[in-house]
Amino acid sequence: MMNNMQEEQNQNARKSRVNKIAQQDMQKTLIKIKGEIIPFEEKNLLENKVKIPLPKTFTIMSPEMASLKYPSERRPELIYTNETASINMAFSHTQNPLNDTDMGAFKNSMVQILRQTQPLARWFEEGIRNVNGKNIGFCEFLAPSFDANIYNLLFFVELEGRALLCIFNCVEEEMKSWKPIARGIMDSLKITVDEKGDIRR
């Protein structure tokens, strides 16, 4: 029992170190991933209401590709992707009402829905983090797809009284390298609009 408790503490400490390193990496403009130097830049999204670091090499996915990758008509409204569309970062400003104080209930509802729709998924973690003064709910899992397992980090935050859903995903082969980067992206998100709808300077 003591050994199990010690191992759990060690795992938590390792996770904390990895998350801290990833967040620090997001402050740089160049990040080494699998021996390749990838330039990152801060993107202004959704009429400058959101700032988030993404690889410079990522481009906006074409509608044709989006309809193949996300067959549902409720696909995200904005999707950034790499050259091969194996790594994606998607955003959807939904009509679902959300305020900062109800994040726990919203997160639990999202996880419940996902567990029902993804019964074969392997779950890693779920929780709530405070990032740049905003509560961010998140869940992290590996789910089977048509021809590969897909790593997903789904995180959500209140934007103008509604839920902004942010979804990072990549194929399982890329997960080891990109999982801490995905966490770093989440931990660097900034909402730049205040309660009155004014853009913060």
C-alpha cells in the first residue's frame, strides 16, 4: 500500500514536471519535436477574442478535408492541421451556455456524454485548471477510429457566456511527442475579451 502511494506521488510529480516544461516551451518560438525544429506563433482567433500558440506550419483545414475528417454536420467551425492532417487543433464556439463558476458541472456532463459515445476509449485524465484567470475544464482519452487510434485532448472555457470547445487530436503514433505539447497549448490559452465584450489590450 505504501509502495502504491509512493508510485502515485511519483507519477503526479512526473506529470507536473512534464506540464511545466510544456508550458515553458510554449513561451518559445521554436520547439523540438521528434528531432524536428517546429516554429510556433501566437494566433488570434474568433475576431481576436482568443489567443493560443500553434505551429506556424499548421494551416486552416479545407472544407472538403474537414467533411472527411469530421463527418458530423456539427463539425468544428475552425480547424488547424499539419501537412498530412494527422495532427489537428479545432475550435467551436457553441451555443451552450456556460459561466466560469459552473465549469465543474459542465465538465462532468461532457465526460458523461463522451463516455457514452466512446465506450471503447482509454481514459487518461479529466479535471479543471485555472489558466490566465479562467477556469478550463478538460478531458483526455485515446479512442479507436476507422484505421487508427486517436489521442484527444478536449478542453473548454467560457467565452461571452457560451462554451468554447477546443479539441487537439493526433494519431497514436504521434501521442508521446505531442501529448505534452497539447497540454502546453491548453495552459497557454488566453481569452482577450472582458465581460462587456471589449477586447483587452
